[in-house]
Amino acid sequence: MTRDGLTRATPPPSGGPCVVCGRVSGAAVEVGYLERGSGPGLVQYACPEHAAAFSPGPVPGELGSDG
């Protein structure tokens, strides 16, 4: 690791807000995917504390081309 890697600003959190508590986490976990009638689907995220409460569901990479 370089000194620059230790001293530069932290990157913004990835993912979206937790579907349970609304907190944006740097370690957000994809917990679901909602298809929408128009436009792209919606990926659902959970913070690490709430992610274990969700049963595994499809995420965008797991869906076939036919939905």
C-alpha cells in the first residue's frame, strides 16, 4: 500500500439506502430486484446488519434475458 492510499479521502458509499433503516452503507448488500413496467428495474440494498434477514432473491446479474 502506498502513502497516497492511506491519506486520500474515502470514496463515497456504494449502493443505495437500506430498505429497512434507510442508512447508506459503504458495504451495502444487494438483497433483491424489482422489475418495473417502464424503465429499468430497481435494485434493493440492505446494510450489513439487516442483510441477513432477507432470503436470497434474484439480482440483476442472475436474471435471464426474458426477465
